[in-house]
Amino acid sequence: MSATRLPGTPRLLRALNDRAALELLLEQGPLTRARIGELTGLSKVTASQLVERLEERGLVTRVGEQAGGRGPNAQLYAVRPGSAHVVGVDVGPERVVAACADITGAVIGRVEQSTQDTDDPVGVVHNAVVRVAGSAGAQLSSVRRIVLGTPGLVDPGTGDITFAYNLPRWHRGLLAALRDDLDTPVVFENDVNLAAVAEAQSGAAQGLADFVLVWVGAGVGLAIMLGGRLHHGSSGAAGEIGYLPVPGAPIPRDVSRRAKPAFQQLAGADAIRSLAREHGYPDAAAADAVRAAIADGTSGGPMLDEVARRLALGVASTCVVLDPPLVVLAGEVGQAGGAALAERVQHEVAAITLVRPRVVPTGLTEEPILHGALRTALDAVRDEVFGSTIA
């Protein structure tokens, strides 16, 4: 191989070192120049030049001093939180919830807004983004990406919403309208997929590259994580398990007419409420009925067994194709069921298939879709902002 130096190599190495230092500062908090040098393997001179470079770009700032032995105290440096912001939005049929985070990942603003009194999705998102940026004290121009989690299908090619059962006014063309209105990158992602992102980051699936998440709430859905990446399918429909043609429910022949699909009829919140009434919980919402059955101990067992049997039909159908090591039960019902429901589903899946995935309840208790949206936005913006050091 020729020993000739490749053009741009010193610049590329600087960029890689800068990125490594920024990641260390995010993970470990404020560090001195000397400590950055130790952790990156760089000399003191090179580490000092690196910090000066990042300081000039506005990516790091001095945040204090560290007392040492002889000589002056060493300056401590951290990633400058205001160097960029992101907004995540959880879109539901009745309200949107928006949160703003700085580039360190700290959530510094949160707002809720009803969607009941408007038929203008652009206006709803615009108001939520402006309000949450204002509550965070962030300039709208510093918001580098907005990720919206919505139910339904997102076209992997165009990024637009192609079908959202509960959001009939959210349709093709909305993505371009939002980008024009907000003048910043806007991304749609399926809400259950975002819950899986959050679960991988800080929930029950930490450290796993392959797992599936089954969302059981008003609807049922699935997120598929393979090799640490979400699997969307060719049309964005991967994970729409509500449409599984399972035994025990009629199978609609024309889904365009908004008929409730088979597995949704069997395992969605409405079905669980009906089941709860049959087992002596007449006035409870689905998640509350599951919690009540668990609290009732042995007498609540038959209802939990039937819920698990129904969920296992969808879980087993998924697992015999993908064979994941882990299934996470999430959503209102999955969270309410906890280990009692997860263990029953695991047992039932093992009884009717050759696969033996571990089934566990979600490790997250608050707003997983919103946190997944923020994490998705942060990952992209950090790549953009930290990658800009190559310039």
C-alpha cells in the first residue's frame, strides 16, 4: 500500500477526535482538558487545541474549575446546552403533547394542547412547537429537528403519513406543509416505533439489538427492532398487528371502510373492557380492569389468563417469523398487567409455538412515545451538529 497521505486525513482525524470528546462530555459531564486527553488518548497539546476548537464553534463552554495540587485550578468544560434544541410531539386523537430538549438531552419544556376544537393539523403542531420552545426559553431558530409520533402508517420513501385510523385529517402532503410552516426539518414516525426507541434507550430492552414491542392500549401495535434499527417494511406497515387474521374474530374484507380488524377486535381496549364485564369488572377501563384482576389474586386469574391467551395469538404469530429473544408488553394495558400478565403471555406462547421468547412488561412508566421522539431527534441533530466539526 502506498504511504502517500490521503487528502483530508488530518481534517477527518480532527473531526473524529472532536466527536469523541463531545460524546465523552455528554456521557461523563464536565471534564478538564487533561482528563479529555486521558480518555481520548490524545496528548495534552492536542486535547487543548481540540477544546479551543470546540469552544470557538460554540459547542462547549467553561462551567467551573477543578482544584488540583500545585498551580492554578483546571478549567472544567461541558457541552453547551443551547447549541441546539429539538422538539418531540406525541400526537393523539384528542390532544398533542410536545416537549423540548437541549442537545444534552435535558428536557426543558413541555406543553399539552387539545385537538378537539380544530381541524387544522398544521396550526395544532405550529402552536405546540412555538409554545414549548417559548416555555423552554429557546429561540425557534435553534430548534434543529421536530419529530412527531403518530398512529398509523408513515411512508418510508416520502416520510408522509399515508393512513392514520384515529386521525382522519392527517394525510399526505402534511409533512411538506409543516416543513414550510416551521422552516425546520420535521419527521413523522409511528408512535409504537418511538416507544420501542425509548425502551431500547432506557427501558426493558437496554443492551439488546433485537426485540419486539407489543403495544396494547386503545389499539394494538408492534414495533420491530432488528440489529439496533427499526424495521418499517416496504410500505411502512410492518408491525400493524391489529390486522392479523386470527381465530376468534370476524375478518373484515375491506379495511378501507374503517372496519375494526380481527386482532384489534380480539385484544384491543374495547375487547378487554367487554371481557372485564364478563368477569365481574363492569365499570372499569381496560387497564384499570387488568390492575383490579391482579389485585384480586386468585379470583382475578381467569380474566388475566384470557387476556394473555388473546395477546399470545398476536405475539406467537410475530415470534414464529422473527424469533426475537425479547418481547416487551407496553401501552396502558401492557403496563398495567406488569409481570403477572407478561408471564402468562410467555407461558401461552411457549405452549402453542416452537419459540420461547422472554416476555416482560415495559420498563418505562411515563410518556414513552414522547421520549422516543426526543431521542430520535437528538440522535439526528447530534450527528449534524457534532459532525459539523469536520468543516
